[in-house]
Amino acid sequence: MGKRSQADLLQELRQTFRVEAQEHLHTLNQALLDLERTEAADRRAAHVQNAFRAAHSLKGAARAVNMPAIETLAHAMESLLQQARDAGRVLDAATCDHLYAALDTISDVLADRPVSEAVLAERQSALSGGPATPAAPVPSPTTAPATATATPTATATATPAAASLPADDTIRVSIRRLDQLMARMGELLVARMSLTRSLESLPAQREALARWQQTLQGLRGGLLPAGAAGVAGAALHNLLEQQARQAQALSAGFEALEQHLHRENSRLTTIADELQEQVRYLRMIPFQTIALPLERTVRDLSHSENKPITFIISGGEVELDRKVLETLKDPLLHLLRNAIDHGIETPEERRAAGKAPHGSITLTVQQRGSEIRLTVRDDGRGFDFEQLGQVYRRQRGDAPLGDLSRDELIEMAFHPGITTSHQVTALSGRGVGLDIVRKELEVLQGRVRVDSQPGAGTTLELIVPTSLTMTRGLLVQVGAETFALPLHAIEKIAPVERVVYLSGQPMLELGTALLPLYALAALLERAPQEQPPAGTRAALVIGAAEQRVALLVDDILTEQELAVKPLSHPLKRVRNVTGTALPGSGEPIIVLNPSDLVRSARGRQPGPAPALDGHLPAPAAPEPAPVAVLVVDDSITTRTLEKNILEAAGFLVTTAINGVEALRRLREKPVDVVVSDVQMPEMDGLELVRQIRSSEYRHLPVILVTSLESAHDREQGLKAGADAYIVKRGFDQAELLTTVARLVGRALP
Amino acid sequence: MRLNEYFSDEDRQLLQARARHLAQRREDDAAGEAYSVLQILVGAETWALPLAALVAVYQTVKIVPVPCVPPFIAGVASIRGQVLPVLALAVLLRVPAPPVAAGYVVVVSDGTHSAGLLVPGVGDVVTTASILPPEAAGALSLPYCQGFLPDHSSLLNVAALLGDPALVIEDRVQQSYP
């Protein structure tokens, strides 16, 4: 057995320490936030005590793993908190700032981010220096003008779940293990579904058995009248009698077995379903695990911007998949920064506008089935639509703005480089607008809705799935194929009743709104149908980030829980496709990517109703396009000869006299295959092949035709990248034609 | 021996494992002189698939087409609870062949990746003593061909096929603004 070195041991210890230290930092942050919004002296003392204990533990642990920087800072924090606890030192906003700064520095050290000695010394002196005990022993948060205050409801929802659980009740399990468990669970479900399907075939078996019994019965009955005669007749009769009894017993046994199997299967179904639900929830953690950094951000910004703000989070107990939650953190931080920087006015401005001097931001988390709605609402000044329009005009040229609706202007706020901030501040206004939010939401396949009232505030609603691995999907039919769309991306399913055309683009009328309508088949590049299949055609209104479109499908089949897996090599990423799911039927279902679909729809050029192609009266069956061949030869005789041979066989031929002209022809009009001479002026065939291989047409098949026949020349040609090499001396029609046909993967026309 | 007509899935896999094992041993013994291959029929051509790269052969597996991919991707199929991509071998080998909706799915692996190959037909398992180098083809440079058997069938280079970066599809829809 290998002996572990001292260094290995320390390394391992430090890993453990990191986890522990994070918990202490969490406790400290939480206690300080709680402290700042609490006025009652006894509760303040309790928060100070919590913070002190965490700082003390952090110091001890840091010493044990020899991390002096953290130890020193923790020690300074501990001393300061001790003074507050025992000597009545006031923890005012400025002192709290020092404590928060020290916590952030410790975070940096933990994450191996570079922290200079100067920063460490500054943090330490800020904590140990500063004013001593002032006269007033009970501070009020309102004495500090820039303090973020919160109503009691905020503290009520901000209790971390972990703190309320005794340490012995929880263990750490790696995500990898949970994923393995989830994968096994999926297999169990598939097995169960397949069992159910087998059971469904039992009635047919039972009927077959019953028919056999009837046949036996009939035979016996048929024999009876004649049965009086002979020993053989009696023996046959007995035999049939015996067979009928056996069949009877078999039938009874079968029936009992069938009932038993059904009972057990439904029990298995219940257990498997429950188990699946439980396993799913293992990956889920409550929203409030990310509440703390959000609260810290609001608190810090409200200080630095001098805008007192009441921040309330409600619904912190709602559970989400860990990955979804992690991905949500940045967009939420961004929205909060935006709300404070652009939305909430200064106390003076608010008073002038007849509002309370404290701004208010609420973050509400709600679960609706398999989706989570996060609503960020502020009571600030709202979107400046006029300015948004001006910015848009400046950035996109002189587009007429008169006809842009408020919704369209809001949509623009999500485009890169759009901001309405007058000056670049530390917070935002750096031209990084809501497009970040859009990008993160697309990763989550979520969508966003915005409502903004000038002067009254802005409400942003983010809608995301609770989990990315398990999703409820809507199965739809497109032609003969079945596809799944994640339910959380579907806003509504609407009948296709009224369709109007706006500059050639079909639009679905939905109440008072008009949404662009596209055939899903067309977006998925499916060949047009000869006739629309029977079925209830319906439109799905899907949203990705803030954009919405309606998709026409041939039928809506069912709704189903799906475990979505990415496609595997060589399918790294396929446009419009998220992955596959393997439901009980055992056949894979393609799960579509709503954000890609919205983009595909938006990217389509409006024309004479292209969005619905394949769903209009039957177009003529498409003829396969003729194979285009480019013949390159400096000899007019050879050129004409080859052109004639190929055209007679149904190919479409263009010609060029040397490599240079061939490249020009290729750029003008792409072809399917090139047939080229080797010896040519200006640019020979070998160079042409090399050029093609290093261009965008690198996959284009090239056949070299030449009078040279040495092994060396052939080698040169193939080395340059030619796909085939034909020698002119043995030039016959058949060889040229079969080689061309072979390289374009098509039988001879 | 026609693989699919006489054996169940399990038996077939067991036999294949044995065949692989035997092939391996012979290679060790005789410095790669003997080689067991499965004949696969692609259009009018016969190709040979080294048994060492063969995982399983399926005859009645449903191939689900994937939208927005080039023709060499036949689709995906569920192979023992795993969804694998299925490549249209005829398209990749540029063999003119009528499009097949159904056929055999030959599951191959290079140790890193696994994929199904859609082939119109499967032949016998044969053992060959010698392999001719690819240069024996003369004029044509055949893609994914690592040599020829004495009966002129081409030996499929599974590693080159599964490892070909040109086959990797990584495609996203570009964002467009009004």
C-alpha cells in the first residue's frame, strides 16, 4: 500500500477546509446582513454572536491547514466582533463594509485568486483600527443614510435551510453519483414500460386460448352423435375430454397469472414513479442557497450608489435543479444591478416624483408545474422608451421609429450593445445590456417577459424549467415524424383559425396579437408534404428569451416526462435539436431546441408564404437537381469531347480553360464534381486540386484526367488531394461516367 | 454463417466476443497475419469490417431521422438502452446505392466512440491470411479504406471513420436582428 506524503495529506485537508470555510463565510455574510436590518437589541446581539462564532471557527480551521492570510483576517474579524459583543462597539455601515470586504478577500484567497500583501494589510488595519466605542450603545440602521433596510418579511425568508439542520442529518454526495442513479432510474422506467407493453398482449393470448377451447368443444360435440360406434371412437372421445380438461386448467392458470401480473405491475409502476420523483428531487436545492449573494449585491450597491433600497425575496423555499440555479445567478445579479443603476432613482428624485425615498425591489420565486417563474420588480423610473428608440436609431442607422411599438423597443433592450444609461458607472452602462440575460436564459431554454411603466417601475419575469435533465415534453407530429418540445418553452397551444399575411409573412391571429407563423416542418428542413396529413393541425406559441413565434404542427400527440440526453459523437451540436429522449416505447424521440427554432424562424426571409411551404396546396414532386460538373481542360477538343459525353449522360456541364478560370467559375456557381486536366497553362490541375482542398469547397470531389501514366504522376495527383485519376490513353466513356457517378454518390442519370 | 438468422442477441454477442478474442490471439501468435472480418454489402461492393471493431449487428432496429443534418447521418437508434448515431455507410463511402430506409445496423467502436453503421446487407464472417495495402486500388483513393482482402473487398478503417473530424457536426443557428 502506498504511503501518502505529508503534502498529499495537507492537500486533502485544504480541500476539506475550503468546504468548511465556505460555510463559515456564508454564516458571517448572513449574520451581518441580518444584523444590518435588525433594530431590536437582543436580536442584534444574537446575530453578532453568530458572526463571532463563525469567525472564531474559521480562524482555528485556517491555522490547522496553515493558511495564515485567512487566519489573520479571521482573527481581526473575531476581535472586532468581540468588541461589539462585549464592549458595545457599534457595527455601523462603514464598519460592516470593512467586514464584508474582509469576507470577500477571504473568498478570493480560498478560490486561489491573487491577493496582494497590500490588500491583506489594508483589510486587517481597517478591521483593527477605526473609531473606538462611541457614546450611543444602541445604533439604529436609519442613522446611516446609505444603509439598505428591509422589512421583517425579508429576514423571514432569508433563513438558510442548512443552518436549521443538524450536521448529522446530511451527507455530501457527488453530482456524478446522483447522475448515475438517475441514469439507472431511467433504465428502470424503460424496463417497466416494456413490461406494461408485454402485459397488453396477454388478452390476445387469452382469447387464442379460449378459441382453442371452443375448437376442442366443437370437436367433442361433433363426435358425440357418431360416438356410439366403436372402441376407437370412445378412445378419441376420452382423449378429447382429457384435452378439454387440460385446456380448462391451463386457461384458469393463465387468468390467475394475468391478474397477478397486472397487480404486481401496477404496484411496480407506483413504486417506480415515486422513486423517479424522489431521485429527481435529490438534485434539487432551494432557491435561497443563492439568496445570500443577491442580498449582498443589493446591499453593497445601495451603499455605493447612495440609494436606500428595501429588497425582499419571497419563495426562497422553491426548489430547482442545481445547474439551473447556478446558471440563474448571473442573470439575476445583472437584473438587480440594472434595477439599482437604471431603475431606482436617488432619494431626492423620488421625493420630487412623490414617491417614498426608499426604493423597493422584490424578487418572487414561484413554481408552476415544471417551470419556475422569477419575477424581479422595482418601483423605479421604468424604461426610457424615447431614449431606447434614439439609441436604436443611432446604432442601426436611420430606421423609422414611428412604427416601433413599446414591445418592439423592449425587445431591442435585449440586443447587444444597447443601454440607456447616460454615463458609464461601475455597475452597468458599459454597453453590456440585457443580452447577457438573454444568453443565459437560452442556455436554460427559458424565456423572459418585460413590463415597464414609465415613472412607475419595471417588472421582468424569467421563466425557466425546474430541471434540465428531466423535462416535461409535448410530443408533436410533423409529417410522419414525432418530435418533442419542452413544455416550459410553450406558452400556449392555439387552433389555426385565422391567418393573415403581412408582406408575405403568414401571421397567426391570437386575440388582439399577431404572431409570425412558421411550419415546423419547414424550420426542420423537411421535404414538403404532398398532402397535409390528417390530424388536428395546431399552432404552438413558443418563446425563447423575449422572442415569440407560432409553429404549425400536424398533430399534438401527448405530454410526457422525458429524460433528455445530448446527442453523441459525431453529433456534437445539431441546429434546432437539444438531444434525444428514450421513452417507454423504446424508440428515441428527437427533442427540439426552442431557442434555435425561434432563431431559425427569425432568420427566414419572408417571401410568398415560405413559412408555410409544404402546407400549401401540393407542390409538384421535386425533381432531383441535375449533377453539375465542371470540366477543366486547355484543349478545346478534349473539353468538347468530355462535355458531350457528360451532357449525353444527363449531367449539367460548365467548362474552364485552366485552374484560374476554374476557381472563378466555382465561386460564381458551385458544382458537384470537377473533372480536370493536369497539364494546363497559368494554373495546372495539381495546383487547382490543392487550391480547392484549402478552400471552402474542400469536400468537392475532383477527378484528374491526363495522358501521363507513370506511377509518380498518379502519386502526385492523389497526394495533391484528387479523389480519382483517369488516364487519357485508356480514356473511354464508361470509365469517366462511372467515376463521376461514383464520386457524387448517385446512380447514373 | 449468417449472423442474424440463427442467434439471439446474447448468443451473438458472446460469439462475437469469442471471435474477437480468437482474432486477438492469432494476431499475437502470427504477428497480425490472420484477420477475421465481417463482410458487409454496400451497394454493389463488398467491404470487410474487422471483427475487433465490431460490437453487435442488429437487423430490426428502428432508425429515427435527425433533422438538419447532412445525408451521411441516417439518424439515431436505441441500442441496448443507449441512443447512438447511425451513419449511412454508402453515403460516406460514396457508393452509388439506392437510399435504404431499413437495413442492418452494424455497431462499431474504436475504443473511444461507438456508432451504428447502416448497411444494406451483411455477409459472412471470414478469416483472411493476408491484406493488400491501399495502394493496390490503383486509380481510386477510397475513403476509410485500410487495405484489401485477397477477394478484392475493401477493409474498412473504423478508427479513421469514427475519428474523422470532417464528420463532426457542430452547428448552431445564427442570431439575426430585425
